Amino acid sequence: MAQLLLVSRKDESQETDKPSLLRNWGEFVKFSHTIFALPFALAATVLAARAGYAVLDPKMQEVHRHMKFGWPGWKLFGLIVIAMVTARTCAMAFNRIADRKYDALNPRTKDRHLPAKKISLTSAWTLCFLSALIFVGTTYGIDMVRDAHQGRLVCFILSPVALVFILGYSLTKRFTDFTHVFLGIALAIAPVGAWLAVNGSFNFWPDIDDPIRHSALLPTLMALIVVLWLIGFDIIYAIQDFEFDRDHKLHR
């Protein structure tokens, strides 16, 4: 009887220790690392809000006074964060799916969720498609909050283009030595997208007293910085797999 109780408790303990689907998904895409991608988008959001305030007429400036201090409003801020999180989640999930066979062969990555069978391929694809769907839907919400009266669907129309870049990076290591540049461009979409989310357009020379300070040159420069920064540290990161990549004809 005591032995049966011990077995029962052991089974209950194993069921309790089994991670939930959300926890599995979070670990699968390293959700905690999302915070490292947010600063670029949020910095561009602040600059975009201030630039947007500068081109408003005095009456509208009184209504949107919060933009003077770089605050786009809670709705827009929340939607930008959701768009960033879901875009990154979609990209990470697709990257893990695309690399699963190589990950299984690489001693450094063989314990990742797909090769170690901690998560099913169906579950991984579900997360990828769900994240993409939420991302596209969020961009529509961003356009509605920003330009409901004008109907400019800039972010929504460009969302598939963003997905092509952030998903396409995962395949570049198979045919080009410039995979780091593609990853840099994918990450550089964040400040550009945040600027468009707030202002709905790219104005490189606004008709105001201080055009440079509130110009779209700012997110463009920020995007270039992100590309160069990413290229540098991703090359360093890739060195640890140098032998494996060379043996398997990967151009990383």
C-alpha cells in the first residue's frame, strides 16, 4: 500500500514538474531576451512622438501635449510593444524550425527544444503562425489608433515586408557570407517601424524651424547603427560554431 502511494506521489510530482505549453514556448524562443530588442523601438518611439508634436498646429499641440515629452499615448505604446514582441517571437520560432536538423547535429545546440523533442514541430509552427497573425493584426490596430480618420494603413501594408526580412534571415546562412548583414537589417526594422507607427510617414526635411532634430534621418541613422552593431557581435557569436559551419557548408 505504502509503495503504491509512493508511486502515485512520484507520478503526481512528475506531472507537476512538466512545464506548461506557455512556459515551453517561452523557453523555446528565449522570450526573456525580448527585452534586448525593445530599446531600439522604444527610443525611436520617443523621438517620433517629439517629431510628430513639432509639426502639429498650435491647437493640436495643446491636445497632444504629451507628445512633446516623447510619449505617444498608452494605446500606441502598448501596440508597439506587442508588435515588437510578436515579431521577435515569430522570427525566433521560425529560426529554430529552419535550423532544427543542424541543431541536432551540433553538440552546442543538440539540447535545444526541437532536436531534444521538448516541443513538437506542430507546436513550434503553431507559435510561429500565431505570432505572425497577432503581429499583422497589431499593425492594423496601430494604424487605426494613429490615423483612424485618414485611413492610412502604412504599418499594416508593410507588415508582410517586415516578416519577409525577419523570417528570411534564417535561410541566408545556406547561400551567403553576408548573413550577419541580413540579421542586422531584420533588427534595424524595429526603430524604423516604431517611427512609422507614431508618425505614419518618413519626412526627411519637415517644414519647421529645427528640421534636423525632428527629421526621419534620426531613425535611419539609428537603423544603420543597429546594423553595424549587430554585424560585429554576431560574427563574434558565430565563431564558436566555425568548424561545424565549415564542415556542413554553412556560410555563417
